[in-house]
Amino acid sequence: MSTNSDTLKKRLLEALEKSLGVVTTACKLLGVSRSTHYKYYLDDENYRKEVDSIADIALDFAESKLFKMIDKED
């Protein structure tokens, strides 16, 4: 059975994906505090791995855009 915190973690992960890993934006979307996210991040290894994966994807996306701008000499 899923708990309320499990549901919130799932929703936070979805919000983090939408916000490209920006914690403040994700938390505002759900109306939760940043400290809630960081508590989950510190206390739950699976949540932390998911968040880190999202951060890696966001970094790859940003690097890709940067390289495109450099290639265009922008």
C-alpha cells in the first residue's frame, strides 16, 4: 500500500521533470516547501537516485543547447 509521502514523492519527481530539476519551481507547483523535498532527498535513497537522474538529464539538455549556440557563434 502506498503512503501519502510516497504519493507526494512521485508527484515531486514528476514536477522536477517538468521543471528540468529546478527544486523551487517543482515545489511551488505542488504547494510544498523545499525542505520537504530535501528531507526526502536525504532520507530516501531511491528518491535521491531519481532526483539525481533528473538533474543529469537537465544538465545534458542545457549542454546540448549551449553547444548549439556555440556552433552558431551566438
